[in-house]
Amino acid sequence: MIRRLAALGGVTVLLSLVITPGAAALTRITGSGSSYVGPAMNDWQNGATSRGIPVNYSATNSPAGVNQYGDRTVDFGGTEAEVSSLIAAGGGGLSAQTRGYQYVPDVAGAVAVMYNVKDQGGKRVDYLHLTREVIGRIFSRDITRWNDQAITATNGGKPLPDQPITLVGRTGQSGTTALFYDFIAHAAPDAYKRFVARNVGNGMGNLPAGVRPIQLPGQGPDAEWYRLLADSDQIAKSVGSGSIPFSIAYDEFAYAQLYKVPTAWVQNGASQYTQPYAENIAAALKHAELRPDLSQKLDKVYSNTDPKSYPISAYSYVMMPCTSGRDTCRGGYGDQGKTDTITAFLEHVACDGQVNMARIGYSPLPPNLSQEIMNSNARLSGKPAKQLNPGNCGNPTFHGSLGAGAASPPDPLVTAGIINPDGKPKTGAGATAGPSAAQSAGPASGDKTATTAASPDEESAGGGSKNWREASPAAYDEGGFGGFGGWAALVLFVAIVAPLVVRGVIRKVRGS
């Protein structure tokens, strides 16, 4: 250790510099891709910079990140779209396959349904409730006007104005588009199939059977009803500012939080309406299925019957090299400085980097997936994986919490006595003619999400290979202790109780 005195503004300060013999200097690393994870990456970069870890990430879109990673123009990619799915949907991915890769889960998030709508009196609506099937039908252009009876029925019987619905989405290829339309395909399968049939060859590509689109139609019968914008930031700003009236959009919830954009209450498999706050994301992802390579299958998330679950939830991933442990590994960086940088960065992401996630619109990783980040570092470096525990990891899930900002606000229509928690209008709430809320709500009354199961061979551009199997345990464990799994509770119990036991033994020995 080298010590030196420095005078700063007349104050003498002792500076300590620790030098580790033989330590390689950290080399700056760059990444690009997913905008879904963009706000989280900003938080992680700031934390990494304060620790002297040089990282730069550009939020573009998942397919771009996968392809730039494969072309070696960046050191890591951010993605929700997998290599096999991109190849199937015509989105590239071959260069990434050649380079070799592993998927590293970095945060849990959700796609929010943003909107800009005014009621009959010209007041901005901030209470919109939608079933999964109605969302699927809206984004498949099966429901085209705001006063549609299916929308009226889920909002206490109060009709919205007779105005056309403008859909706002991403131009070009996007992992968020792939994730969202994977949900749409399950939420309203018949309307979705008609949508694809109308638009194949009009900018969506020639999709093989079962492969979800990674981009929306730029021409054709539905194109005039879309406003396609370059990125998630532009979508949130445009919808939030009111510059696109009577519009509805899909976007990562963190952008809705950032720009204060109203987001819909979405009905889940328990017929309850929820928004994508951390506690609801965590509840939904208890039913995520993880394949051996850690990629995700979300069918059971969409239909999760936990009353708290938010159905359009999903994990985000870093794509990085690996030297062993995966069939897709092809070697590391060839630069020890880059290896040291990304492993230090990802350790920060796994632990302290999860502290702010609930506050900015995500949900922190459960302990088993934070540990998987350490396992991914081991697959790159060839060194034993660091074992995380409550004593060495700041991730709030190791301590029985999701962090500040995790709780969802109360449902405004329930609070006002307009609807029951299951979405059905209160007696005398003034429901209008047409389908009742009971007819449009819940798995027992027409929501096809609960009864339509995807084929095991189905391939999704939101993530997936045709050769998948359920992992055990899957994502957020179904065990006790707030959904974080029994092993995490045991580790925390030992961390708290063991020092007390040791202290008591010492006192007893001294007393004797």
C-alpha cells in the first residue's frame, strides 16, 4: 500500500492506493442492444463508474445488439431475442452463433401498455383496465375504436369516446416487439393469426409457422393505424406528452415511470387487475420456465393465477463469451483486461446493481439468478464461481425484500367502488348494453390466454429454442419466504442466528 499526503483547499488528506501485485489493468468494454434494459443499464453504468469499472452501453434494440456482438464491434450484447429465434425470423444471429455466447439474466422487467386517451368530457383517462384478450385484439387490429363494448365492459360500463385507436410501436426490429407479440399470440390467438396472415410480406417478413414477429408492418392493410417510432424513449415521450392522441403503445415499464405515462391495469389469470410494479413482476415470474441455457419460456407467466401477478413480465439478458460449460461456448476475449472488467461489472449487476431496480420500474433478480451471474463469470474465466449470500451481496432479495418502490398502488376503480377486484361492475355502477364485464373477464369467460397452450415445438422470437425443457428450479422459486425460495430463507436465517449462538457460547465459556 502506498500512502501520500495531498492538500485540497487547505485541508490535508491522506490518500491510500492499494496495488495488487500482478493485477491486470481493467480494459474498457462496450455493449449495445436491448432498450428494454436501458434504464437499468444506465444505473449499473453509473455504479460501475464509481467503482472504477469502465463500461459503456448503447441502448438500440436486441437484434442489433446480438448482431453487433457477433460481428465483434461490441464486447457484450443486451437482448430478449435469442439467436435461434432471430435466425428463424430473418433477423440475423449467425455471426453470434459463430463467435459463441452464453445468456446471462440481468434483471426482471415487464412490458407496460401505455396510452393517451380522454374521456367523453375531455379529461385525461388514468384508470384504463384491459383484459389480456382485449389487449391481444387491440394490437391485432381486431378492436379498432375506443368505444368498443369489450373496452367499456372492463371499465365499469363507462364508454370512452368514439375515436379510432392509434397503435404506437417500434420501427425496425426489436426484442420488445418480439416479447410483446409473443404475449399477443397467446392472449388472442385467433385475432393474432388473422393479423399475421394480413401482413406477412408487408414489412414483417415471411414468418415460418410458430415464429413470432420481431418487427411490425411498415406497409399493407394495418400499417396506416401504426405510428412506428425509433426507440422506447421516443414512444414514452410521445404517448406521455399527448402528441399522439387516442393512442396505445407497448414499452418497458421503466420508461413509463421515467416520463410519468399512464399504464393500463391488466387482468391476470386470477381475474385480478395489476400494473407492472416489482411485486407483481416477481409474482408473475415464479412461473417462468428456464431452459438449460437459462433462456426463458413465458407461457405460464401469461396465465399465472397468482392474484398479484402482472402477465407481461420477462427477464432481460446479457450475451457474452464463455470458454466452457455451454454447447454455445467458443472461447473468451483474448484480453485479460476485458475479462476482468466484465466479471467485475456483472458482479456489481448481480448484487448492488439490483438495489434500485424496483424504484426505477423493474424487479430485482431472485437469489438463484444472481448466483447464475457468478456462474456465468466462471464459465468465462475458468475460475470457481463466487458463492453469493446475504453477507456479501446487496441484492435486496437476499434479505427478504424487493427494495424501495416495489409495492403497487391501489386500483382506482376498485377504490372508487366502480368495479369489484375481479373487474365486474358494482351493482348499480351503470353498465351499458353489450357484453357484461363477466363476459369479458377472466379465464372462465372468454380470455383465451388461460385455455390456449403453446405447442412444445413452438419457437418464439421473444426467446426460445424448439428443443427446450423445463428447468428446476425455475426463476422465482415457488417456495415460501416471500417467493424467494426456501434456501434463501435458510441462508438468511443462518446469517442472522449463527453470530448470536456463537456469542452465547462465548459468554457461557467465560462465565464458567
